[in-house]
Amino acid sequence: MPDASLVLGIETSCDETGVALARIHDDRTELLVDAVASSVDEHARFGGIIPEIASRAHLEAMVPTIQRALAEADVDLGQVGAVAVTAGPGLVGPLTVGAAAAKALAVGLGVPLHGVNHVIGHAAVDELVHGLFPERVMALVVSGGHSSLLLVDDVATDVTELGHTLDDAAGEAFDKVGRLLGLPYPGGPHIDRLAREGDPEAIRFPRGLTAAKDQARHADDFSFSGLKTAVARWVEARQDAGQEIPLHDVAASFAAAVADVLTAKTIAACRRHEVDTLVIGGGFSANSQLRELAAQRCAEAGITVRIPPIRYCTDNGAMIAALGAAVVRRGLPASPLDLAVDSSMPLTQVTV
Ligand code: KG4
Ligand code: ZN
């Protein structure tokens, strides 16, 4: 018999096949299991995600990952009461594999299907860790594909996108700088590691969209491509002069610039909207320079900062089960079974 409080979440927007089960309680959402299969190694030699390879990998991993999740949670498939799936944004092919699997399950089990927004899932996953959100929270979602500032009045029904990156996402900028420094893909974690042993004040790199003239139109937007170019220029000039590149200091100064801009703008938005809780999610929230600076500046500003453990920050099924649970908890209608995935699903749209 389906149990209405048991939500299965499926995530396939990029290169991880994520399947999770969450249980809705009156006062919290409990994560029962979070199973992930990744095709990241298959993309490494191309220096970026190849959608076709990711789609095939999802197709191969889907059923085994669902079976593994059910076995680990000791749940029978027939007990699942609702199926939530990433409807977008993301890569069309990978999204389609997940949506097809979710539709098949929903039809076969005779339970509701809920197509949900991946980026909002990156914020919602924190409800599994630190409890249900208070009335109003600010969410900074930073990953390889997104850098977005969201005002969350209700995670299932009322999300406002205050700003986003005008060019590169934070993780993308790290990956590009990683490439120019000769680091393996994805470069983000390598720069983080190098930066921990460098001097963040060694080189003063530019802080995009922080000038007074940008406040009117782009107070809550980000831009990292100018910073990336500045790092490239600095490195080239050194190389042309036959000098060695101080990798640790370049990494530390670059990482400091990104963390400075992200935290300064986010805290300013919290003040402007009188929000005292900040949730940080997305793969880039694993970044130690961002975590440290956010903790320090939020403490100074009297803002409670909630960042889930790193395994819930990268793409996974838990974030989709968490958002699906929030949707079910509010009794919202199911998505149609002919739901189409949307590679550029707007961030104001939580559900389909
Ligand atoms: O959310 P995610 O797993 O996938 C996307 O939806 O993009 O984020 C992955 C991104 C990559 O760009 C990766 O380099 C970056 O997050 N990243 C990091 C760190 N860990 C992951 N960037 C900087 N420091 C890290 N520790
Ligand atoms: Zn993501």
C-alpha cells in the first residue's frame, strides 16, 4: 500500500543519478536514504560534461540506483506515496531520462508525480539537515551552473529570484581558472586546496559588480568573467616575464575575491529584505573560503547561516525528495503525466 508520507526523489539534471527517500513528519522531513551514481569520471578527459554520455549513464544507473535506495532504506517500492523528479533547469537529455523513469513509477504505482526545480532543491535539501525553514529565508545557490540569490517566502510556493550571475557561475569560474592553472577538471576543489596554503591578499583581483554605479541595476547580480580574465592576464604576464607562477597565492587571491563578492552581496540583500536566516546550497558551497567568510560575516551581521554537509550540496536525490516532500506537505496538485522537462526552468517556478 502506498504511504502518502513517503516521497521518492529522482535527480538527473547533470552527471549524477540521484535517488532518495524522504518521510514527512508533522514537524520535520526525515531523509531515509540518499543513493547517488556519478558519471563524472567519464567526462573528465573532455574537460566538461558531455550530455550524451551523461544521458546514457543515467539510463544505465537508474534502475540499479532505485533498487539500491529501496534496499538500503528497507522500503518496498509499493510503499512509495509520491514521486518527485527534477523537471529543470539542466541538460535536456539527462533530465528526460529522469522524467521518464519518474513517470513510469508514478503510473505503475498509481501515485502523484511532482516535477520540481533543481536549483530550489539545492536550498530545500537543508530542511532535511537543519529542520523546516522559518517564514522567510534568503538562499544563495552556487554551483557549476548557477549563482543565484533567492528570497524564499515559501520553498514550495513562493520564491523570488533577486539576482543571478550575468556570465560565469562561481563553480564555472573556478573550473576555468583551474584549467588555465593546469589543474585537473573540475578545478574547483583543487583551487580550494591550493588556496588554503596561499595568501589571499597577495594579489588584488577585481570584485565584479560591486562599484557604486552597479548598485542601481545589479545590486543582487554577480559577474565572474572579468575576474577570470584578470587572473588569466596576471598569469600570462608572469609567464611572459619568465617568472614562476605562485599557484597558492593566485588560488587564494582568486578564491578570496569570489567569496568576498558572494558574501557581501548576499548579506546586503538579507539586510535590505530584513531576513535573518541564510541558506547556502549547490556544489560550490563546498568551497572552504566561502564557508569561512560566510560564517564570519553572518555572525557579525546577526544572520543565522545554514549550510548542509558537503554530500548534500552537490547534486543528489535528497534535494529533490526534500522539495517533493515540501510540495506534498502543502497538499499541492500533482504535475501532469505529460510534463515536459525545461532546460531553462525559471527559478520562480518551484513546481510544474
Ligand atoms: O552543484 P554541482 O555538483 O553541479 C552543478 O549543478 O553544477 O556543482 C559542481 C561545481 C563545480 O564547478 C566544482 O568545481 C565546484 O562546484 N566545486 C568547488 C568545490 N567543490 C565543488 N568549487 C570550489 N571549491 C570547492 N571545494
Ligand atoms: Zn546542481
